[in-house]
Amino acid sequence: MFSEKANKIFSEVITTYHVVNTVEQPFSNPYNEKSHLLEHLLYRKCWIDTVQWHYEDIIRDPNIDPVAALKLKR
């Protein structure tokens, strides 16, 4: 049951992220912290992970200027 709920939320996050598809997009959590704390936390954690993965993809781009990559890392 928990795994199904978590996977549903994770899929929702990834789908939502790819609508705008940029690490610069604003974050909005559809789950109310007071009434759906677990869902709220899972959504937020997955959002952070998703943005981080995409951010690392930018840094690993073989065509990125090394100075720009270092600036992003710091």
C-alpha cells in the first residue's frame, strides 16, 4: 500500500516537472502539509531529487564550458 502511494506521487512529480522541464521552475506542492503530511513530504523529497538529477545532467553536458560548470557546482 505505501509503495503504491509513494510510486504514484513520484510519477506525479516527474510528470509535473517535465511540463516546464527546467531546474529554474517554481515549486508547488499539491499536498497540504497539515492534512496530508506524508504525501506532502514525499512530493517535496521527490521534487528535490528530480531537480538535482536534471541539474547534474546540465553539469555533465560534454559541451558545457568548464568555468560555467564549476560555477554551477558551487
